[in-house]
Amino acid sequence: MNSAMRPGLSGIGMAAAMLAVTTALTGATPAHPTPSPTHPAPTHPAPSPSPEPKPEHKPDHKPDHKPDHEPDQTGPTPDPAEKADCLKVKCVALTFDDGPGPYTGTLLRHLAKYQARATFFVVGRNVAANPDVVRRTVEAGHELGNHTWSHPDLTRLSPAAIKSQLARTDRAVESAAGVVPGLVRPPYGAMDRDVRRLAHRPLVLWSVDTLDWRYRDSARVARVSLKRVRPGSVILFHDIHPTTVKALPRVLKGLSARGYRFVTVGELFGGRPPKVVHNARRLSGGAK
């Protein structure tokens, strides 16, 4: 085919005609047809770039709790994820007697919001009745102490009865949580030569008594705790009272704002408490 056979065929028309003849003779459709005014070249969107891979999430170990308003800072805010060196920073040991009880689970949640560690002096018969709470207490990083089986005044018992009160509680705790308490708090703080001899571990008293068992007033419990605390204090609470547990968020918030670190009794003494513990004020940093 040439221009003499189709006088009016030229340019784009000639290209189209040649394409038609090729298609008719071979029956094939070109993979990339020649563009024309009526069949423009198809446009393909540019491929979108591959999304950037997301960085691996790493928790920052900050507590979930955020107060409704920022507290007045009178000291550095501690990072609870770090283990405290109580020779260099202000430490306080929160201790809880007579549990576990119906409010201990709520207390554990309050402590967890501040990543606060505490020491629980448990009564053996309550451990036997609430083994799951004891197990969760240990799993949360808290320390357990022996507070006897039935809370008697040990100075009124025979040596054999003292040994039984402590041994039964040790067995109950080990059965519930797989640990044996390394501390003893004698009920009422009562001790004598036999109690010291038969405890076979440090006897822990306290330096701040909130008297929460007598005054069932959350505001008072919090006020006494915040007023009397000093670096190295051992504060006495009872987690069997709902008013005490209700006071703890205010205590935790107030002491955190003042730069205190919440540690177990064992941590307060670097893992080596003395034979009789009242406080560690001479050992804790920041004492004023």
C-alpha cells in the first residue's frame, strides 16, 4: 500500500491504516498500540512508594497514673523503674500489717500506679484464706514478712508456741507464693529475749505509726504520713482497713512529689537489715 492507492492517506492516517492491515493479516493485537487522536496512550499512575517501616515500640517505663494537676515539686521526681540507692536518694518503706484482706487487691493497684514497692507483714491464717492475693503480691515485686499465724502477743507464749506461730505462717506463705518470709514483725511490737532468739531473722518495728487501726479516717492517715515521714522512715499501716487503702493514693502522690522512693524494708538497708529495725534514717540519703 502506498500514497498513490490512497491519495488522502498520510501522517497519522497512514499509521492507523498500516496498523489495521497488520491486525487483519495476523489476527494479533499489538501489546502497545500506537497512540492516535481517538485512542490516546493510556496513562498509568506512578507506583506509590513503599511505606516506611514503623520503629519497634519500646516502653518508656513511665507510670500510667497522671494526677489531675501537677503537684508542687519540692524535690526531684523519682524514676520508679530504676532501683533506688538509698545511700544517695530519699527512701521510705511503706509497711502493711494483718492482711491479706478484702482491700489488699485495691492497695496493690494503687502501688502499681506509682511502681512503688512495699513490705507486707502477713497473718498466716489470712494467707491460707487468700493465697492468690499473696501470690500476686510477690509477683508484683513486694516483700513479705511473717506477722504470726493468729496475731498473739508473743511475749505471753511459751517458746514452743512462738515457734509454732512463726513456722505455720512460713509454710502457708511458701505454699501460696513459693517464698519464705525473711523478716518478722511481732504483733503489737512486743518482743523479749525468747522472741529475738526464736525469730531467726530481723525483727521489724516502725518509726511512723499512723494509728490507722484506731482512727478510721483517710484524711488523717494521709496527713500523719506526710507530716512525720523522714528519709529512711518505716511507716506502719494496716491494709485490712478500707480507710487506710483509700488514703494511699494521697500518700503516694505527696511523697512522690517530694522526691521519695518507695522501697521494701530489705532494700532500705541494701539487703542486710539489722537484727531489730526501727528506721534507716542514718543510712538514707537526703536526710535533713
